[in-house]
Amino acid sequence: MKKLINSVETVLTESLSGFCQAHERIVVGDEQLRFVRRKELKRGKVALISGGGSGHEPLHIGFVGHGMLDAACPGQVFTSPTPDQMVAAAEAVHTGAGVLFIVKNYEGDVMNFDMAKEMLSVEVATVLTNDDVAVETSTYSTGRRGVAGTMVVEKIVGAAAEEGQDLRALQHLGEHVNSRTRSMGIALTSCTVPAAGKPTFQIGDDEMELGVGIHGEPGRRRVKLMSADEIAAEMVGAILNDFGHAAKGEALLLINGFGGTPLMEPYLMYHSTRRLLEARGLKVVRSLVGNFVTSLEMAGCSVTVSLLDPEMKRLWDAPVDTAALRWGM
């Protein structure tokens, strides 16, 4: 295993310390590094909190700041944070308007956020993201997995929270955005969790995993390596078939790298994917390409399509100032 670490035991705390130091204008870390929170809290605003296993950076800590999350709770690599972390984060950023948890649909995350909700005395609501169309169940989840579409929910709901919308309105908005968002990913290589010291799965040089999860869990099927156009056609077909008759109008297209893919390749995939979407009648009006929801050093990418209505588009365009996403400031 070749990684830039000092020890398996300290990799997370040292990484989080470096993140908070590098972005000290925007965020501060809890003394025990149980969570990362927005440096300047906005009084009377609903507090948005998310979290999950580390190894997916910049999700979620990279999206803490103006216009997105108020706090993020990082667990160990590919492991849910604990309820105590979530409670501590909520108590630190709650300013009187309630707390909204944005939770990816993985069993550990759902269970621990639910436990935290029961432990808190403040009003808490939850939005569950489940945008992955690849498989209905996996080792980690019951039902569809929450993947890169989670970031779209965090951005749009975060903008609405910044405007002062109340807890129930934000919960409804988050559910609405999730319902209009679909994702699918492919992996060319595995990744290595530091504590394991070996690749999560074995894959041949001439193979790819179609529909892979962000923890390296299996997807729809293992297939021979395809061309970029063929890969795009598989993912676009699955996403649009899942949308059914709703697949029309304006859309946001996100091509997300998994951490080990040169940026040249996601842009190539954007070219292939956009051409296919527009041939099927969708008009791509907002775009994002880069590493936003990664899986350590896995090579591959995911496609996320969000069907935009005017309000979603307006909130997507609203100013944001985080370590990983920044515009309009």
C-alpha cells in the first residue's frame, strides 16, 4: 500500500487538521475533530448538517460554508460517524430555527442520524438522498444508495436556508430535489482503505464495474472495458429510463470523478454524455465537472442528472463560499 500517511491510526485526524488550517477563513474544527463547522454562523437560520465516512472528500467537509452546510461530521474511512458526533455538531451550530440532517441512504448513516435525532432536544428534520439508479440494495444500504446527487441537494437546500426558509420548507425542498436527481457510476480500478491495506476488490485490466457504489461495492455487472461513448450510453440510458416520462426540460449535468481519474477524462465523458442527453430532448443549462464525491483513489466517474425547475435553477445559481464550491461571492 502506497499512501501519503504517517499511520493508519492518525490519518483522519491529521487530514482534518490540515483541512481546517488550509481553509481557516471558512471553517473551524471541533477541538476533538468530531465535526467541522462554518466559521461564521448566521443567527436564526436553519442549521444544515450532513456527514458520512471519510474518503469521499470533498464530500462533506468541503461543502461547509456560506450557502451550503453549517457542519459536517466525518467518520472513519467508509464508516458512518457516530450519533455523538452529530449531536455535538447540532448543538454547536443550532441558532434557534431547527436542524436539518441531509443523510445518504446507507444503513449506518441512517441509523446513527436517527439516533442523534432522538437524542437532541431541538427540532430536527431529515432529508434522505437515494439518487443511485444502479442497484436497489447493496452491502451498505437498504434501497437505493445516496451518491453524488447528495451534493446537489446540499447546494440547493443550502441556498434556500441562507435566504431564511423554515425547516419544513427546506425538508420539502430537499425531498423535491432528490426526487428530480439520478446518478450512476462506473469504476475502472478498485481503491484501498488504509486500515485494510489492500484493494477493496480485484478487477482485470480489461474490465470495469458498471454501477459501482462509492465504497467500491458492486454495481449492476462486471463487463469488459468499453469506449467512453459506450459507457456514457449505458449510464445515460439507465438514468433516463429511471426518470421515464419526466425526463424533459432543463437539466443540470454533473460529471464526478472518483479520485483517481485525470480531469481530462471526466471532461471527455461530459462531451459524450451531454450529446446523448440533448439527443433525447433534455437541455443542459448548468454543468459541473470534477472530483466532488470521491472514493479514495478509485479510477472512474459518475454521471448525475438533475431536472431543473426555475426555483431549483435560481437556488443553484445563488452565491456559495466553501472549500470545494465557490461562486457569486
